[in-house]
Amino acid sequence: MKNYFISTLFLFALWNTFSYSQELKLNELEYFETPGINVLVYSNRYNPIFFDEKTAGIELIHHGVRTVTGGAIRLHNTPEQWDLVPSIVDRHVDKANNTISTTLRYDDFDFNSELKVTPKGKGFLIQVILEKPVPQQLVGRAGLNMEFLPPAYWESIYMADGKPRLFPRYPSSDTYIRPKSEKIHQIYDHTTFDDRGRNEFLEPVPISTAKTFVLAPDNPERRITIRSEFEMMFFDGRILAQNGWYVVRSILPAGKTGNVMEWYVEPNAIPDWIRQPVISFSQVGYTPAQQKTAVIELDKNDTPLSTATLYQITADGKEVKRLSGKTDVWGRYLRYNYLTFDFSSVKDPGIYYIEYGGQKTNAFPIDKNVYDGLWHTTMDVWLPVQMDHMTVNEGYRIWHGTPYEDDALQAPLNHKHFDGYSMGDTTDTRFKPFERIPGLNVGGWYDAGDFDIQTGSHNTVVMDLVKIFETFAPNRDMTYIDQQTKYTDLHRPDGKNDMLQQVEHGVLALVAQIENVGHPVRGIIVGNLHQYHHLGDAATITDNLPYNPNLKPYESDGLSSGTMDDRWVFTTRSSFMDYSTAASLAAASRVLKDFNPDLSRRALKCAVDMWNDNINKKQTNERRGFGFGNPNISAALQLYITTREEKYRKVFEDAFWELLNTPAINTNMPGNIPISNGISYAFAVYPYMDAEFHNKLRPFVLKYKEEADAVASQSPYGVPMGGRGWAGNTPIMTWAINNYFVHKYYPDIMDAEYVYRGLNYIFGCHPYSNISFVATIGAKSKKMTYGNNRADFTFIAGGVVPGLLFLQPDFYENKDDWPFLWGENEAIITTATPYIFLSHAVEELAREMNK
Ligand SMILES: [Ca+2]
Ligand SMILES: [Ca+2]
Ligand SMILES: [Ca+2]
């Protein structure tokens, strides 16, 4: 009898396997897969610096869209970015048993838990296994969570034990107050909540509870059933933080070990689902003379078609077939197959669209003027809106008031900040911790979707603007900038060159650091986490009154305030920062010479002072060996160009040739071209050097081309793809800028297509979608970006987003219905300036090519 029973069970198990052979399978890339569903189990992990970015844990790619994340044991109902995240102790992929299990650990509570995911039926089982019971402090706190992307479910319904409920379009569920003594601390004891001195925190209340949730039964692409014997709660995470997701959560039982909890999750799979092809092309269009290639991204189960068609749309709306062309098979790249469609032969100016497999793209132009002035929006709108220490007006709208009138205090010692800054046990200044450093409330830009001054990115932007000015001499004046009254007005000429005004604005901030602190600092940023996540007008992050310790918090005498909200200056000195600031100030002093002679002189003095300080200290070796070369190479180069003094030239040339001849450490970063850093110095100095230098350089330029080709040929887009942690638009643009100089100085080595290709990618010829990554540029462009207005699900025109974030093991993503993923959508100043450069470059090339 016993034997019979066992063999029946065995047969039953076999039958189970067979009957569900269409269901989730563990694939070679170690995630579970069936057409329409991918279940990732800790393929992606929490970020060690920025923690919960909603790209880790048990995740679901549902009919091609990542809609579920954060499957984990968490200590909060609706975890915020800076709430404690578990470390991943181990991850086991058991192919024989078709399971993936991970051990999660909360060090602070000595609490381990194992999550085991196994396909079952049409879905999968999540089991929580504990060796030791939930620690006392975490009873009622530790729970199994899964997070669901709000816009994926908007305008849809869910069912809680059969009762229909609308997904909240905007959060307005309940919270309650708990005493701070009950709060589980956040990362490094920072706090996201401004309790106004009341020692309390907020806890969200569930919107509904059930043992069976069915999300979106009305939408086959999004329908998910979750069942458990344990009560599950449904929360709206946005009630505490605008970037929160919907959360389903069960509290772990107390006092239990072993398999303490199970959830069964069944995402609907549309039978034989095949992802719609993505037909990608440049949303700004093409010039007649340039190469025109669309890239078609196909589901791996899709059958490639041999033709695609280009239609022209006439003025009276007629659609005329212009080219029915053969598609070329490029092959597999990561999770998709690719075709290319070359329609370069079509040169007539006009309006076109591409048709493939019955799908029509939006219309785009072919015309010799398509690249004209594409940088204007970034220069006229986006960059001015980022200006710190100014009020910025546009027509009837104030983008922001004048922020940080109360800059800034010396940062405290031995402090670990939440935005990557830190201080050691010395200030490297004459200031005591929290002492006011005068003169810093001037110039600079919000470096990104946050509002700090990052000195490093300021150096890059000033240098980029100088490079643009010296290469293309743009003469555009569409912005009114008055440093005296701290007022910027968009679309209003003031008789002054906008680019030089922006150089001036950056230099004012950098010179202020050196003149007041004695050297460039790491950065200037708010000290409280509850300030840092600010959304909206930066003029309201602080009270703009200098801190006065003699007053109580939230008390003011009208001139100062007792609220400790002034920004902190992270002052740790490094020769890398000294030299890179010296480089950009030396460069800026050239273009400011006639525009603002006094500032030009001060900038050069600061640069020379930093040079002398560091040369005397012999600190030149810092950061060597990381592919950066000598930290003084760029400073020597710029000081040489500015002063033409031989001593700088000698230092530059020695370091430069050494850098080119040293095999760079290949960091194995995708998209990395080892020689490109050295080669960009070469192009900066090229106009100031003789034929002997140019000839000596040539073999290295050939080597660059070889490396660039090798990296670019790895994907169908013909550009160096990157994108881990931070998507790859900047390196792609840097590559195209280098190519511009190769083409300019060694036209026999590279043609102009190497430049266009970089921008085509930015403008839409990329994976995942065909949207332009520059807000408002192109027929179809980013509608939501991670700017300071992200909570309004909108953009700031001209902002350039990082692009496609690479999620392990094979998924490129750039969401356009959810602005809060900074690695995909955060427009930053150092992405704007390469775009402005490149946009000038193609404007010039198109003029020459299409004469
Ligand atoms: Ca920042
Ligand atoms: Ca102007
Ligand atoms: Ca203040």
C-alpha cells in the first residue's frame, strides 16, 4: 500500500511536470520564463549607495514590461528608498529542481530569511523559510512584500476576495502617527520624514486586505492572481513618498521556523503572446545625404519578415510607397532578434513613415535642415532652469525662486552622507564644523533632479561649454541673465552671449570655492535626508535664512533662523579635484577674457594657484591606474593653451604620450573604449600643435577607430552600449564627439556617419522604444523625466535623460509612464552639454554634406 502510494505520487509529480510543460521554465540566463512572463529572482540587487531603486528582488517582466519589483522580506509596509534593505547572503539556482532561492539578511537585527521561488501550475510559489524565528523587535514588522508599478494598473480594477476595488489614481489612503521610539531606523540613521520636532513618524494603513487578490482581471496583459493562507494587505506606497509603488504584503508569523509562509502568484500569460516589434529610427529625421537605417527589434519567437516599406506622405495626406526594401538580419542581441532596414537611397525632402508587418511608425522628415538649432531648447530652457542662486522666469511662469540664500556651513567631521559624500577626521579648511563659509551663494547649477552643487560635474560642464564655444563659436542670445539681481528670464535677449553667460555662471561658483575655502570642494548639499528628496521649487528647500544656534528650531528673528537647514560644504581636498578645477578654470579664463575680464583673471589665478599648490606637494600620483592617467594632464593642457608656457606643455606632453602608450586597464564595462580618454586630450590640444605631433598621433587615432568599431559592432545600433547602474547616453555621446574630431582632423580615418550614429541613437534609434531621449526634441520624445517636476509626471524641455538602464541579465529599460527611475530618466547637466556639442556638430556636418 505504501509503495503504491509513493509511486502514484511520483507519477502524479511527473504528470504535473508534463501537463504544465508550457509553463514557467528556468532558462540559461537563470530566470523563469514562458512567453509573456519572466520571473527574475534577485538577478538584480539593491544599490550599495542608493539602496532601494525599485530594480531589485523578485521581479516580473509581464508581456514585455517590468511591472513588479521588490519581492523581498521588508520591514515596512511601504518601503521608501532609504529604508533598510536586506543584503543578499547567497543565491542558489537549482536547475534540477527548477528553483531559485536566496538568503536575505538584516545585519542590524541578525535576521536571516530564505526566499524560495518554484514554478507551480500556471504561476509560481514564493516560500519564506526561517531557521530562527523572527526576532522580537521585528515581530509585526518583518513581512513578505511585492511591489506593483502604479501606472501599469491605472484605469483598471482589482479584486480583494472577490470584491471589486478601483486602483487609486492618486494616493489618499489613511496614515496614522506612531512615536519615534517605535520607528525602525533608516539608512545611517538619516530620516526621510520631517517630523517638525515632534518625535513621531507615519505608518500607512492598508487600503484593503484579502487572502486572494486579483489585480487587473480586466486587462489580460496585467492580470495577476496572488493567493495565500496568510492575510495580505494592499497599500499605496505613494502615500509616504511620490515614488512609491503599490505594495502587497503579509506579516511573517511570530515564533515559527521552517516554511513559515507561502504565496502563490499567477501572472496571466496571453497564449502564444509575441511582443510587438519596435521599429526604431531618428525622431528628428534625416538629411538627404546621410545614411538612414532603421533597426527593428523582434521577440525571439517572432518570425522575421523579409521586407519593410518606406511611405511618403504628401501635402494632401496621400501615402505613397517610396521604397519596399529588403530587411537585413542582424541577429540576436541580448533578449531580442534584430533586423535592419536601410532606406538611404531615398533622398527627396518630405515626410515619411516606416511600415513593417502592418505596423506604421509616426511620421518623420527628410530634409537638409533637420539638424538646425536642435540644441536651442537645451540651451534656452533646460540649462537656465537648472541655474542655482537665481530666480528663473519663463513668460508667465516662475520655474523657481532664488534658492540657498543661506549657503553654506562647513560639513561636520566623520560624516557619511546619503548622496555619496563623506567627511573624514579633518576639514582641510580653516573652518570649524558647522561654521559659516562666506561667499558661496553664487553661481552653479542644480546638477540633476536633485539640487546640490557637485564640483566635479561643474568642472565637466564648464569645460564642455568652453569646448563648444571654441569649436563652433555659437552666437545666440535668447536668455536674460542678471547676476546683480539674481534673475534669469527665458526667451529674452539681453545683448549678451548665452553660452558665455553660462560659463560665467559656472565659473562664479568654482572661483567662489577657491577664493573662500582655499580649494575646490567635493560639493555643497543639504544635510537632512528629508530636505534631499525635495520635489518642486528649490527656493523652499531651506528657509533662506542663515542658521542661528541661539534660536529654537522653526524660530526666526527675521534675519536668521534656528532651523538647521543650510547646506553643508563637503570640503575634503583632493589633488584630482584641484587639478580638474584648475583645468576648467584655465579653459574658461580664455573665453571670458573679453566678456568678463575680472572674472577671467580670477579664474586663471585660481587655476595657477591650484597648480602650484599641488606641484609643490607632489600629489600627482593620486588616482593613477584607473584609466584617468595623471590627474594633472588636463590642467597642464589647459594652462598651456591659455598661457602658452613651455613648463605646462612639457608636463602635458610627457603625461600624454605615457597615457597613450600605457595599455589602459580594461574595466570590462560595457561600452568602454580603453583609449578614448587619452584621445580626447589629443583633440583638445590638436589645433595648438605642429605637424610632427599630428603625425605622431595618427597611429593612436587608428587604434581608437579599431577599438571604437569593435565595441560599436556588438549591437545592431552601431554605438557603444552600456547602461549598468546608470544608463549609457553620455558615453555614447562622448564616443560620437571623439568621432567628430577624428573626422575633422583625420577625415580619411572616419566619415561623418560615425557622428550621426551617436545622435540617431539618442533621437530614437535604440532598444525598447523609439522615443527621443531629449525632452521635446523630435516628433516623439520623452514625456516624463526625472527633473524637479517629476512628481507632476512631466519634463523640462531640452533635458537629456540617461537612457536605457541595463537590468540583469538581458533587459534594457527606459520607462515613459513612470518618471521616478533616476538611472533611466534623470536629466543631468553633464548629459546636457555633450548633447549641445553633438547637436552643433551635426548641424555643421549636415551643412557641408548637403550643400
Ligand atoms: Ca546630486
Ligand atoms: Ca543672453
Ligand atoms: Ca537656513
